[in-house]
Amino acid sequence: MINKVFIDINCDVGEGIGNESALFPHISSCNIACGGHAGDINTMSEIVQLAEKFGIKVGAHPSYPDRDNFGRKSMKIEKGRLKESIQKQIKGLEAILSKAEIQLHHIKAHGALYNDIARDLDLSIMYLESIRAYKDHVLLYLPYGSVIEEEARKQGYKIALEAFGDRNYNEDLSLISRHSSLAMIEEPKKVLDHIVSMVINNKVYTLNGVQIPIWADTYCIHGDTATALQILMYLSDELPKQHIFLKK
């Protein structure tokens, strides 16, 4: 008997692309920009309504407060100010969710903040302090083998490990910089192969062809990847042929 595998596929949304209604039939969770790098009350409200319509689990996607750089540059910012910003971003989305009677499912940092807390212990501790109110009932989407994963486990947070279907990896499991033309994987077949290797073999191929162990509970396709919709439609057709199914 062939075992079926069920996975979560998430998308970063509410970032101004406007493709959510097309993406949502093909994913199971979303990360909504909540004002730090993109998004406002109107966009958050629209995405929450769409998520409810399609039965998508909703997560907050806080970032450095840096709309000019879309949250993709590390910031030298006083930790207290950053902590206040993260809390304000999440509370803004939570207020909208409360009106819709929807539970916040997870929190996933965006961009440079996501990468920085993966390797900076002091920053990861501050990040966990900023979201301590959600410790007992909200998942954290975190990268496998990171500093933040280890610290979150130590402090008893609920976590879901995340991997990226549309990004290339270095040997240390960091992501290839977006400054590189090789950072993104935009061909649907290559994304499929990337994800299948991680799901079935718990291995990811780096750019150099080296297989590195990796574990994940959720797989991200960025909503602003040029071919995001084509990728997700292809995955919807092809993953079941590998006995891999979307976990709704």
C-alpha cells in the first residue's frame, strides 16, 4: 500500500501583487503583510475575506518597518522600537481577524528579519519576546536548523519548520541572496523536483548539486515570484502523482 503524504503550502500575500484570488485555490496557508514592508487595513481586510472564502489558514507576516526596501534589507534599529513595531503589525491583523471571528494560525517573519533571526541569537530572543503573547496558541513558521528554531524549542514555542520551493539554497541551508540571478526557481518542473526531494527524501539540492538534510512541515511559494500561479497550478496537478497532497 502506497502511503500518502500531506503537506502545507504557504504564500506570502497582501504585498501589492493582487493575485491572491488565483493563488488561494492551490495553497493551504497564507502569510499576510501587516504594514511593516507592505499592506494596510484595506489589503489585510481583503485578504482575510479571501482566506475565509477559500478555507486558508491565516498567518501574520511582520517585518522590519521598512516599506522603502520592502523589508528585504537588514536594519540597524533599536530593539525596543523593533519589538513595538512587530507587536503593532500583528495586532493590526489580529483586530481584523477578530471581527471576522477567525483565529490567527501562525506568525512568519518576512524578508531580512526572517533571515536575521535565523542566525542572530540576540535578535531571535528579542523576536520571541515580541510575540510571547501568542506562545501557547499560535504556530511559528521557522527555518530548519536555525538559531531561532533552537531558541524557540528551548522556550517551548509551537513551531512549524519551513522550506522554500522557489528558492535555491547554500550548503549551510541559508538562502541564495536575492541579489543573485540564481536566487529564485521559477520553472514549475524544477520547483516540483525541489519540493519532492525535500518531502520524500528530507534532502535539498544546493546550487552545487550537494544534497543537504532538511525537514519541513510547510513549503513556501512566494506570491511575488513571477511564475507563482503557474508553479502552484503545476504543483496541484503533479504532486498527487507523487502521492503528495495538500493538507487543508
